[in-house]
Amino acid sequence: EIQSETADDTSIKENEAKMAELGRSGEKKHKLIACTWTSAAFNTRGQRTFVNDGQERLRQWLEFNKLVGVDHVYVYDNSGAMSKTSSLKPITDLFPGYVTRINWPAKVCNNNRGGDDNKGERSSQYAADASCRLRFGSHSTWLASY
């Protein structure tokens, strides 16, 4: 199945093009950025409890970070790993120009090389954290990762 490019995909590509241009100039776009991997809802370990207040928690967290001087936030939205209908987009859309939402629906990532019998599966949070550092870290003096 081929999916068409969404508005989120377009804005991410535009942001990455701007970041690439800044990289060539040696200029830093931001002094302090934050990266977070989060979800609208999730199950706790062992599937004991279902928590679905992620939108409200993210809104409060974004407001706080804006107040303390974070220049830009990259939200790795893991909502799609649990649900095809929930998303943090309604919240990230409340902060235009301040938040970049990256759809990140993976449940696990593989942290071992291909030939290993033990694939070393871990939460996709590790991959999201690495992605943020690699894609956006060099364009800021400081990076906070949550």
C-alpha cells in the first residue's frame, strides 16, 4: 500500500531542508531545543494499567518548557504504536512554529546487528532519542532529551 505524503511529512521535510542550509552556514538556529518521545495513551509495563491523559500532560509540559526558555520542541509521537485513531497532533498544532511533531508509531527497535540471534529489542524511545540528536542536535547549542 502506497501512502500519500501528509502535511506533517511536508513540514518535516521543509524543516530538515532549513536545518541542512544552517548546517552548511555553520550557524546555530536555536540555543536550546528539547526532544521528547511520548504518546496520547499507553499501557504500563505488564499491561497493568491503561493511561490516556497524554494530550493534557503534553500540553502542560510544552507550556512549561516555553516559559523556561526552550526555543523549539521536537515531539516524537508514539501514539500510533497503540492506536490507529489517537494522536498528539491536536496538541502540537496549538504551538505553531514552536513544536515539530514527528509521527513515530514503532513499538520496538532492534539494537543489535542483523546476524545476531538475539535482536535486542528495546522501546522505540531509544531510536527516537538518537534520531533527534542526529537530525536536529547540531543546529542547537544545547539539547534536552526527555
